[in-house]
Amino acid sequence: MPQLDIRPVRNKQELAEMFYQRWLVLRSPLGMEQGSERDSHEDTALHIIAICDRTIIASARLRELSPELGSISYVAVLPEFQNQGIGTKLIQNLITKAQEKNLKAVRLMSRINAIKFYHKLGFTEQENPFDFLGIPHIFMQLEIPSPTHLKQVRSED
């Protein structure tokens, strides 16, 4: 695979391209119109993208729900790039960003078929499955160690 760049969205053009990529992966297969891939929190959220050959191939979003809790959402990897570790890198990047914001935990709404993916990253199920957009989902959460705790653990190794 050519070089992969994972970073925050830098401008309005990239944001528009990210919304289109998100729609292609998450809403178009459900027959939903463009625009359905957005919500009222886009302006205050952190958007992370994965770029390969100047094309956005994956994206995800982090926003603060409270001073201690963050929400990861809209995790979308183009089908031809799935199962190559790109989604893992996106989530790890967002966990690092959450840690930098001193969040204690992040939660997300996982499609049932993605539970194993999130388990590998340390997330655990919360509550019971439910339908969202006609697809079974479940809330999952990850407790985030504080940066000072991580430094202590690393220095003891």
C-alpha cells in the first residue's frame, strides 16, 4: 500500500471530501441521501482522516460529551481498504487525542458486526443491543489511562 497519512481535517475542502467518503461507506449502502451522514455536532468535533494517494480513504470523529467522556463516531473505511489496519490506526489516533484532552473514557455505538474489532482495541459492551437505522448496534466504552499513569508504567518496564 502507498504511504498513508492519518491526521485531522485541515480545511473546508477536506471536510466536504470527508463527508462524501463517510456517506459512501455508512449511508449510501442503506439508500440514504447525501446529508444524512452529518449531525448537529460537526462544527465542534475533531475529524480525523486517512489519506492515500491524495484521496480520503477513511475517517472518524471525536467529540466531548462531558469533561470526562468522549464519543467516537462515524468510523468509515472504504471497502477496498478494510481489514488492513487503517481503522485500528484511526481509533488509536482518536484515543490519543482523547487522552490529550484528559478524557477518562470514550464510548461509541458499534454495529454488531464490528464488536470484535472494538474488543481488540479494549472496548467493552455497555447496555443491550438496539436498532439504529435498521441495523443492530450496541454501545461500547473504553476507559482511558491518564497520561501520567502511562508514563509511570513505561518507566517501570
